[in-house]
Amino acid sequence: MKRIVSTYLIGLIFGIGIMMSGMANPAKVLNFFDFFGTWDPSLIFVMGGAILVAAPGYWLVVARPAGKPLMDAKFHVPQNRKLDAKLIAGSAVFGVGWGIAGFCPGGALPAIGTLNPAVLTFTAALIAGIFAAKFAQTLTARRTNSATA
Amino acid sequence: MITEFTPFMSLFGGLLIGSSTVLLMLTLGRIMGATGVLAGFMQPSSASDWSWRAALLAGMVTAPALMTLVTGQAPEIQVPVNTLMMIVGGFIVGVGVTYGAGCTSGHGVCGMARFSPRSIAATITFMIFTAITVYVVRHVFGG
């Protein structure tokens, strides 16, 4: 129960941060990238502020003598450090989508709470895209497996 | 559509995002990535894996209501694009973040804060492609 309540509060802090920052406002997001038009540099302060806290914060958390988080047996941190084509291609595709819609997943999730129709439309399409990609990945994996078998 | 330059609000929002990110690592040892949280919520590996994701998402979606209650006005969402672009953009984002294994929160904040080479490469890549897309949509097609 303690775990659920604290996680809920962490989600709430994240959501308030997103809503205040402007990350859930497509007009602001798209203007951040529109250097040759209605440029609004606000969002650099979002990423800057977040990393300003998260970089030393992560370091302190991981450096704790306990060597594990407060409510879990271990840290679940990606260990993969290799750059590959999938990562770069996927990120490029994400950038194209973000530039079209103006919402990213982190911006849209808290904004669902506003019940704004554009947010709900984006989120439904986002989920469809995730499932489509996961299905494609399963097919690719199956084909690779049968090719090597 | 012109938007107001809000350095202090954006910085404060960013500090809150960073704080929640650190707290999630401190308590559960998890990365605050919207893509990962959402994907795992829809296809959880176990009941306990689902419950923390559900709690986190519940916290996120209640934020706007709480803010409206406290400040007396709903957080601003201005949408300068049409429904078709929302659908197409959303679907493309879903495909991209699945192959790219992360988005602005997971790579752009958490990964950058861990100095992960993958996340730094991913963040630079999507920022460039977002900027190109916005340029093409607004200044080539004149959307």
C-alpha cells in the first residue's frame, strides 16, 4: 500500500511538472522547434531544469550504501550501451511524429486528465502505433528465428 | 499561433519532472519514461509490475484536476494542428518510441541524466527530426 501511495504521488508530481512546463501544450512544443517562425524557447528550461535535478539526484540515489532502492530488491536500469540502427531510426520516426502532432507520450499522459479531445485522439493513435510496432517486432523476431533454425 | 515565453514556469515544471524522476529511482529503482510505463501498463509482466504503473499513471492524470482546483483555472492546451495530424502524428510517435525504446522523458531526461550514450544519441536524433518536421509542415507546406 505504501508503495502504491508513494508511486501515485510521484506520478502526481510528474504530471504537475508536465502541465506547468508547457510540455502538454502542442502550440508551445511546436513553437519551440519553429526557429524560423513563432519561436518560443521556453522548453529548453524544462529539459534543463529536469536534468539539473535528475543528474545529481540519480548519482546520489545509486551511490547510497544500501545499493538498492527503498521499496524494491534492485535498480531496473537499462544496461544496453550500444548504439544501433533501430535506436536511431526509431528516434528519428518519433521526432517526425512529435513534429506533426506536438504531443510526446510524457506530455500527453498527464494531459489525458483534462479530457481534451485532441489529447484523447493522440493517445488512442499512440497506443495503436505502439501495438502495431510490437506486432511488427514479433513478426520480425519469428522470421529471424525460423531463418536461423 | 504565438505562445508566451515562460522561462520560470517551464523551469519550475522541469524541476518537478526531475524531482519525480529521482523519487521513482529512489523508491522503486525505475526509469520515469512515459513510453516504458505505458507499454508495460498495457502488457505487464506480473500483477505487481502492473500495479506501480497503474498508480503512477493515476497520479499523472489527476494532476490537471488538482491544478484546476488549486489555481481556479485549467492548464492551457492549445492545439494548432487538425485531427488528422493528431492521428497520424500519434501513430508515428507510437511506432517510433517502440523501436527507439524511449521518448522525451525516458531518453531526454532520465537517459541524459545518466549520461547514457544511447539516450544522448536518441535525444539528438529526435530533436533534429522534430525540428525538420516542424520546418517542413510550417514553412514548406505552409500548414
